[in-house]
Amino acid sequence: MKRAYRRLLLLLAGLLAGAGPAVAASLNIVVDDSTEMPLAELRDEQLLQGWHKEVGELLAARLGREPRFLIRPRKRLPVALASGDADIVCGYQPGWLPGPFQWSVPVAVHTDVLVTLRRAARPRSLAAIADQPVGTVLGFRYPELEAALGAHFIRDDAPQMQANLEKLVAGRIEHVVINSQFLDYQIKRGLFRHALHPWLPVSRTRVQCALSPHSSVSLAELNRAIRQLQARGRLQAAYNRYR
């Protein structure tokens, strides 16, 4: 009986020794499928590059996990988090993404500006665009414009910011509210060459990561990882790389 027990222990030890190192748990990061560079380049349901990819990889490495990116339509982001399919989504605020989520410390600053081509009259304030169509992104909220203009805020939705720039150039609209990081990226790479009036600031928002209530990552762990990356300048470097 003792010999059989020893043989069983030896067999188990051999199996464990041959199993190799344990595979790291994944950090499932959900990304909106309408996101554009410099935030994300998407192709065939794969995230190829951009701010979301770099920040997700940095957080996963700091948490000792393997990054896994899930591409979902904007309206499905809360579902992915609430169901536990995804652990986190970054670059949002509680008002933009309602749900039973915990919110991290800020990871970046999101700045929206209003742009107008020089061939049109220059607006001197947000009030000047009352009752005029403004290029906006479907599903996005613009609380500052809503507060400034109320019922006189006339949205002209497009699926993406690039589509709004195309409408602007085509003369279908005269104003677009747009992320300044995206616009900087387009201008610096020669992808947008049209003369604009000085931009009007719309909002400057400290964006965060939403954490699924089912994630095995705790909010304290996530915040600690973000603060460590910030202390080393890694998150700012990632932001600067995609300006």
C-alpha cells in the first residue's frame, strides 16, 4: 500500500514537472469598433496599433497579465463589462458610460474643440453656432455644448470623426466638434491640409478606466498600476507618441 502511494506521488510530481510554467491570466480590454487613429487602428476585428493598444499592454504588464483586446460596437461596451466578458475599458467617464462599474484614477486628458474652415465665417464663441448643424459622432455626448446651446444645439451625426472632416471639406456642414488629439494627428501627418480658423475650446476632460464588477482585478490594483506607470512617465509618453 505504501509503495503504491509513493508511486502515485512520484507520478503526480512528474506530471506537474512536465506541465511547464503556468500561463498568465488575461486582462480583457474592450475597444469601441468606431475608434480611429491615433487611438486605435482596427482591421478584421484586430487592434493593430494606437493609444488603446499601448495603454492596455502597459497596464497588463504592470498587473502581471496578458493583454487581450475585444472589439465591440460602442453600444455593446457596457454589456461586455457588465457581463464580465471584458475587464476594463479606458478613455471614458462615468457620464459617458453608465453602468455598475468602478472607475479608476484618470489616465489621460481628453480635449474637444470646435473647428471651422476659413472659407466660412469665424465663430467667436459657442453661442455663435446656435441653430447651425455641428458635426458630431453618433453615440457621443457633448454636455458642454448641450449646456451652452440647449435646444439650439443641432447635431449632425456621423459614425466617426474622419467622416465629419469629410463632410466639413465637402461643405455639407460648417462646424465640427472633434478630439484635438485626433485632429493634431491628421494635420501633422498631412492627412488634413485645409485652413481652419483658430479652434474654439469645448471641453477638457480627465478620462478614466471603467472596471467590470466581475473582474478578478481589484480597483486598488488597477489604480496602483496606473499610478506606477504615471510616476515613470509611461502613460504620458504613450499619449505624446500619438499626437
